[in-house]
Amino acid sequence: MFYGDYPLRLPLYLVVADKEDPKVLAYLRDFFDSDQQDILKKTGFVPVPENLQKQALLEFDLEI
């Protein structure tokens, strides 16, 4: 933090070799599932904002 004005953030990059691999798609669906996002909240992390979840799923042609 810089003078307490800005929260510390870490970017999340998803890099995959084959974006059509069923295992990759299953992982993404699970990662962005609302239950997983709730777990992040409960453990003190900030969940991925909903608009970014939707954007990521659209990039992989997954249904929202």
C-alpha cells in the first residue's frame, strides 16, 4: 500500500496451450463458479469481479 490509499492487487493471467481442451474448459467453469468465488471471499481474498468473469468465459466460448 502507498500511504494506505491504494489496495494491493495482483493480476491473474490465465495462459493455456489449448483453449478447446475439455479439462481447461472444466477448470474455468469451476474457477468462475459462484461457490468458488464465495470461498475466495471467506478466505480473505477478493473474488474476480462478475464483469471480468463473464469476459473470460466469453473469450473461451463458454456459456455464462
